[in-house]
Amino acid sequence: GKTYQDIPTWIQMSIANTAKVGKFSSDRTIREYATQIWDVHPLPHGR
């Protein structure tokens, strides 16, 4: 397809795709690798 040539549709699809990737943050990925693969856990931090 050549959806990219239909600018309004392309913009709408781009925004929707960007909104859907919120679950896939690098922080979450690193945290999961640390706990599930390397079996290390974050240290508590004081406030």
C-alpha cells in the first residue's frame, strides 16, 4: 500500500501507533530483563 501518500490518513495512523507503544517503554523492558533474566532487583530509594 501507499498509505503514506494519503497525508491525513498517514498522520492519523502514525499518532495511533505512537499512542499504542506506551506499554513498550525501555524502562519497563530493562526492569523485566533485570528481574526475569538476570535475577537482580532494584534497590529501595529514600525520599
